[in-house]
Amino acid sequence: MVVADLHVHTTNSDGTLTLETLPDAAEAADVGTVAVTDHDRLHPDLRTPVAHLDGVTVVHGIELRVEAPDERVDLLGYGARRTDALEALVEHLQTDRIERGREIIERVEERLGVDLPVEPREGLGRPHIARAIEEATEYSYGDAFDELIGNDGPCFVARDVPSFEDGLEVLDEACGVVSLAHPYRYDDPEAALELCADLDAVERFYPYDRDVDPRPLERAVERHDLLVTGGSDAHDETLGKAGLDRDAYRRFRAAL
């Protein structure tokens, strides 16, 4: 039974959940703990590493994209404190998101001859632009990625991300636990799992919507003495699709 969903996004990045709707969503899923892990951004209304909202424990976290030797991966920092280094990194990344978003929007508008109902801003991600494309054109949300703004698309613009080493250094200072997010979403999961030698944890439970071989992850957990984390990666208001059971959460909370 999932009692802690440790990977959730809000309107602060590219989710639909807010701190006001979070308690009801958690109650509907019978989840007692939720980690808010917005992309490259701290939540402005979470001022402590752990908070309590209407009976729900809320862990303040962040999902940080970093450049590893083989590919870009995501790190989940939990129990975030607002250190100078983390706030400076977040500010830099949000400035880059604004400029990147502006360039993607301009490329799409020029290519399709439309005005998209979206503006560059902090927290803007490609999902926001894909939704705007769906609203303004005959492209579906998936088509927007597949044909326009996906990594190989004609309107794609890469964004600036810190190196694995630099990102980890900042998160280590600011967070109680640092975990590798969704290892089986990467092109080379085993190479990604090797990064766990420098981390506290790995996201063991995640809704991949396909079968994965857990044995490489389990070997990494044993080899590097890792905590396990887990979460739904919710970008909507449905929580608890994946997460930690009571025993795993106790171990996570003790480390946090």
C-alpha cells in the first residue's frame, strides 16, 4: 500500500496540482505524505524542508536535470533548504527556461503561421507549449512533441543544465536525500544506475506503463547501500500510482 508519493509536480512547474488542491488529492489516494518536486524550481510557498497541510505531510523537493557523461538525467532532492547556491542555480535555470521558451514559441509560430496562447515565463516547460499548440492548431498534444518540439523536432531548443557533479554538489548541501529519478526512462539505464555510487537513493517505484527488469536496480541498491524512493510523477491530480509503503517510508523519513 502506497503511503508516500515522493514525485509530484504542481502549477509551479508543469503540473495542475496546487498546494490548495493537494490535500484533497492526497486524501482521495489515501496517501499521507507527498513530495513536491517541481522541475528546476523551488516552490515559493514551501518555506521549510517539511511542512504540514491539512493533515498531509509535504516534503519540499526539486527535480533537477543534469548533464551526466552518457546522457541527461534527473535528480530528486528531498527536504530542500534555500541555500545561496541552490537559489542561484534555480534563478539561472529559470532565466534560461524563459529564453528557451521564447525561442521555441517563436519557431512554432513561424513554422505554423499561428499565435500560440502561451507566454515565456518562469517554470515554462515544453508540456505548456504542447498544450498551447493543441489549443491553437490541429496538432494533438502528442503530435506537438512528435512533429515539432520533441528532441529531434524542427522547433526544439536545448536548455542549459548543470553538470552532474555541479548539480549534485548543490543538492547535497541543500537537501537531506538525493535520489536518481526513474532510471528506466533513460537510453542506458545501467549507465544511469552507475551514477548512484554518488547518491543517497534511487527511485525504485515508478509508473513506467511497461515491464522493466528490476534486477539491475536491485543490484545497484545492494552495491551502493541505497535508500529507495518512489512516486507517481504526477502532472495531474491523481496521486498514489506509485510510491513507498510504510516500511520504506520510515527508512526514507529517518534519513531525511
